[in-house]
Amino acid sequence: MSYSRSRRLFIGGSVAASAFGVSGFSTFTAAQTAGAIASPIPAVTYGPSPGVAKLNANENPFGPSAKALEAITKASAEGGAYYAYPAAMTLLDMIAERHGISRKNISLSAGSSPILSYTALAASKKGKILGPDLFWDTTSKAPEKQGAPEIVRIPNTAELDIDLDAMYAAIDDSTGMVHICNPNNPTGKILAPEKLRDFCIKASKKTLVLVDEAYNELIDEPPKHTMIPLVKAGHNVVVARTFSKIYGLAGMRVGYLIASEENTDWINRYGMGGYTLNQAGLAAAIASYNDEAFLTFSKEKIYEGKAMVMDAVKANGLTALPSSTNFVFVNLGDGNAEYFRQVMAEEDVLIRGIYRTYTNWSRVSMGRIADVKRYVDSMPKALEKMYALQNS
């Protein structure tokens, strides 16, 4: 549910806490406190193991930004004991102000995956979900676990673009939602904004249109490509965003949905909404949202990494799709992407393997420049080992 209508979560928490009374807290003595502090903290691995180039999840390892880290520390120290309602209101207001919308048009969640799943679950009650053959389909598969029909998939074009004309032609009375990722994952390709806008307007007259804009901030001229203005104009369109990509907050879990008030209410019935948020993640998102210096720095590093990958692809006689994201979809020719993933892992370079039937396409995310260089340097040996595996 959206925070604008879930205050009872936080009120209920306050009432529950007050039931302990002052004496309940005072029984935890100074000696016990000292003992708790002295207790060893279990060793935890929060990121990749030392020496491992983690290039398989489209994360931004340059984050959290310095401002976000400062905010996380303050929020954890001062607010870790309390529910995060005030921080959620602050972030809602920031998003609403930027896009000229109301709090009632926004629903926050722990990353964009929950709200994408909630949207799919809600739409599946009205009909089948329609999507391209190749897109980030994990959340749209959620209804299948509850017995809903499988996603209706429309083939991508020969260039692996989303075929909007074919998708529009496939919409019928049995369609509950159309799901578009723009830019698309795993291809990294972006649709022409005017073409996508025209599609959304036409298609939304027939069914709900969900546009996942997880990588919007990585595009040149992001405002030019967003479909949020269509929500404001009253079209039956939902847009999802996340702080997991350019903002470098994948582990802090903050995302949001922008939709009409009616659609927001309807979708929130299928999920937990604000129950999944935390002080540290919200503080990081708030501090990062307008941190243009960090966003520019991250984008420059990501583009530097992509240039390195594209040069290596060419040097090794391969090709790759143009990317508007923080990953590259590499064509291995007659190679097998799963074998390539395996041999890269032997070099401590983690990438993705096969997507559906696209056996020769391999996705590599950008990371720290040293890690991208490791992928580049490992490519000749990995290709050789891949072909040896295939021919064995």
C-alpha cells in the first residue's frame, strides 16, 4: 500500500512499543549493554569476495555516494529504533515535486521488484500478461506461481528490438497488461521515445501498460524518454523506477511506482507497500536523489567501462548490441553463453549465461574499471576454453 494511506502501520508500531512502558526498557542495565557491545559480531560478506569481479547483476559499485553513506549512518543511529514514516513522506514529496504529481500517485517499496510483481498480480486477475520474447520478465512471472497463464510473448525483431507494432496487434480482450522495459534488459536497447509514447497511448485504451524504467537515469536526456507524463495526462499507464541502478543502492532496496490514484490503490491491494521499507534505505535514497555530482560521476565510469567492453568485443572478432544501460549484450557468434559464463567464473569474473533460447548472447554488467579490465583481459582465454568445452 502507498504510504499516504498506510499510516496505521506506524501508529500501530508506536502503540505496540508503548505497551512495554518505561520500566520495561530500564531493565536492560549498563552492565548488560557493555556485555552486548563486547560480544563478537559474526563475519558477514556484504559484497563480492576479494578478487572477484562481480559483473552479473547490473549494480553500480561506485555507490552508495558519500552523501548517502553519511545519511545512512545518521538515520541508523537516530532512527533505527523507529518506523520510517517521516522519511517515507520526505521521499514521496521529493518524487512528487520533481514530476508535478501527488503523493497519491506514488507507491514506495523495497526496490522496484515488489511493485512490479504487485502490478503483475493485479493485472493477472483481469487477463494475460503480454510482453516481448526477451525482456526482464521475473516479476511478470509472479502470477504463474499462483496458477495464472504464462506470459504471452511476442518475438523481438531481427535486431532484438521490441516489436511495438506486433505487440499492439496482439492485444485482445484476454490481455490484462502489456509489460515494456525501456531501456530493455538484457538487450540494453532503447525505444524511440515518440514511438513508445504513441504505442502507450493506443495500447492503454485497450489494457494497462506497465513501463519499467529502471535504467532511465542512464540514458542521454532521461526526461525525454520517460512515460511519466502519460500518467499525468490520464492514460492507463504505470511507470516503475528504482534506486538500485545508477544510484548504487541495490542493497538498500528502494523503488517506486507512479500511476493514477486509482491504479495505485488497486495495485497496492496485492502487496505489502510501505511495510517493506527501512530508515537506512530511505535516507540513502533521499540523499542521492538530487546528487547530480555522484550521478554524473557514475555515468561517466559506466560509459568508460562500456567503451572498454565494446573495444574488446571488436578485438576478439565479436559483436554486441548498442547499450543505453550499465550492461552490454555480447553476441558470441557460434559460442555458447552458458559455457562462456562458466569459464569466466573460473577466472573469478561473474557474468550472466543464457537467456531463454538466445544461446549465443552473453550479458556483462559494468563495474569498477579494474573489474571491467579483468573481463576484457580474460576474454581471449575464456573464448578459447569455451570452444574447447563445446567441442569436447
